[in-house]
Amino acid sequence: MTQSPVPPATFNDFLGNTGAVENLRTAIAHGRLPHSLILAGPAGAGKYTLALMLAMAVECERQPRDLWSSGQSLASFCGACSNCTRIATAANLDEEVDKAVAAREELRETDKKDTRVLIQPHPDVLILPPDPPQLLIKLGQVRTLIHRAHTLPGEAPRKIFILTASAMMKEAANSLLKVLEEPPATVHIIILAENPSDLLPTIRSRCALIRLGALPVEEIEMLLADRRPDVAPKQRSLIARLSQGAAGRALSFDLAAYTAARADALIFLRSAVADPDHTALFKMTETYRAGAEGQQKTAELLRTLSLLLEDVLLLQSGTPELLRNTDLRGELEKIAASVSFQWIEQATRGLDQVWSGMRRNLLRSLSLDAYAAQLADAR
């Protein structure tokens, strides 16, 4: 079961990271929001939701204020004015990207390759998602950002640009650096990153960094009990751990889809650790075909495999209480007993290489087969 994102109501509805959110609201209220900002945190931590809230607080026509416990003014948004309501229409990012991709498919072949995916819910707010199928921020998108950044806002106090991922083409990253060095006075650029180290050091050094931390497992379980009463208590506990402290990810977590991806990930580990016959492995990797659907399936497999490797490392480190895949503890303990720390380290590096190959649009089934062979040889 998944739940569709809804437009943010108030800052009070944002779960967790109260200190970070209040500091940002204070900065907006006093006109000190950085021109360049990185919001960092795991998938589902609320980075995109918070970015939209910040955009609404900056652009709101009514500029309401709340008072902090210390009496300090906190920026807010009304959610009802023309600026707020238009920005809120972009709350479901996946849906907006699908619309943009569908619109591009309607173009002539000669125009498709030069058309980048951009989401513009408001004339002065532009959202740059990773452009399919490579799922990278591309040069054409950043060029549009730069061009619009050097024009004055038309209907709001500021121009706001939200880059929803840190994975960028090299040329795009270098071009973005130029506008970060000397941002126009009326511009705010917000970059969302699961791992800020994916960004160029020169980009990171020119941005303020705000980290969204994980919520405690117990708090996630309480949230699931309140918002998703259809989920059984045992499943709530598992989802709370698998969501890695990210409230949004927990609320939309599809346990059936995760379990399917995990079954394939376990074939990888079994093949590398215990099973010299790779027939099941090759049969499985053959299902990872080209196209957007295959890309999504591969991404889920790699994320799941990463979690399993982390659990094996936790068991080896003597911290089983931090285990995420608690229902697989017995099998993961056997794997942990049969591999070395160096093997886990090499497996993790290999996983990064498969991610890199995906961005270069390499054939997925062959990349996965090569990775499995690498794991087996490392034993």
C-alpha cells in the first residue's frame, strides 16, 4: 500500500527535525535565508516537502508569522493565496514528472532530444528533477535555471529553484557552480541530496548545509499506527526499521514490493557466498530489462542489497539490535559468519559501480551478472 503525497498544510505538520526547520523559518522571517542551500537526508526524510514549504514561506502573499518559545518570529505561509496554492500543486513530484515526460513524448523526434523535464508550478518557482531515462540533472536543465535566475521575479518576491537530486552530469554541475559563485540577489537555489558527497566539493563549499536526521524507530511505529492502521503490528515494526527513520518513506512503504526486491537481492548473496550454481542468478538478472520500468526495478534491487549488506556488517560488528531486516536474522547471521569485513567493503564498492553504470545506461542484466561474479570471486 502506498499513499500519494498531499500539499503541505503547515510547518507543524512536518515530522521531526524541529530545530533545523525552526532555524530555516527564522532565517526567512529575518531575510537571511541563504541563496544556496543543500537539504540532506535519506529518501523519505521530507526534503522535497520541506523545500516546497520553504518556497511557500518565501513567496506567500500574506507572510504570516508564528512565535517561537523564545519569542522569536518564525516565517510561515497561509496556504490559500495564489502563490501558495500554485506552488502546492507540485506536491506530487512523481505525478508531475510523468506529465512532463508524457508531454515530451508528444513532440517531434527532432525536438525530444533537446527538451528537458522541468516542473514549473509558479512563474517564479522552477523544479529540476532528474531527467529520464538516465535520471541525472542535465546541462539543458541547468542552463534554463541560469537564464531564468538572471531575470527579475514577476509575481513573487524571489525566484526559487529546487534541484530534487544531487546526481548531475559533469557539465551540468560545472555550469551550476558558476551561478552559485555569484547568485543574483533575488534568487534561492535549494539542492536536495541523500548523500551530499555526490556533489562537487566546490558546490558544497558554496551552499549552506541542513541535515535532516532520522526519527527513532518507536516514533515511526507510533506514526504508522496512527496513519496506517491497516498495517499489522509485526509489519509496522519491520517497516519502521526498513524506512531508516524517514517518516515519509515509512508512510508510503510498499512492503510487498520491498520483499520481492529483497528475494532477488538474497539470490545475489546466496550465489556469492554458498551456491556455486548461478542458474537461479542468471535467470533472475534476465528480468532486469531496459526502459523506465526496468530502471526502477534495478534501483529497488540495489537499495535492498545495500540494506542487506549493512545488516551483515551490523551483525559482524556485534550490534544486532540495529538490524533492519529483523525477519531474516537467522540467514543473515550465517552470511555474516562466512564473509570477511574486506568482502563486505568490496561488495559495497561494487554496488557503487553498478549505480554508476546505470547512470551511463549500461545494459542492466550484464552489469548485475558482472557484479555477482565479482562478489563470488572475492570470497
